[in-house]
Amino acid sequence: MKNLQKILTQITQLTTNIETNYPELYRFLDENPMTIPSMNHPHIDSKVMQDYLESLKQLLHHHLETHKAK
């Protein structure tokens, strides 16, 4: 359970960072396929949340790489 709480804290911090510093990217988070469950009652565990965290990190990294200040 501690691991899940740690992951959720990291997700919250990262999404807050994106919302604050990259609002142009934040609006696309709702469209992330990781947030759309394909079943009525999906099983959410540490692995699923860790995958979501990694997808957020990759999204931000890609955004930073493709929108570097000139």
C-alpha cells in the first residue's frame, strides 16, 4: 500500500507541474488512453498506476524535446 501511495503522490506532483508550467500540454491529459478504462470496473493496482506515471513522464519528456526554447 505504501508503494501505491508513493506512486499516487508522484502522479499528483507531476500533473500539478504540468498544469502549472505546461498548460498547453495539460489539456491533453484527458485524452491519454491510459486514463480511459476499457471495462466497467477496472482493476487498479501499483503496476497500473506505475505504468500511468511512466506515460506521464514520457509525455512531458517528449513535449520538452519537441518544444525546446529557441
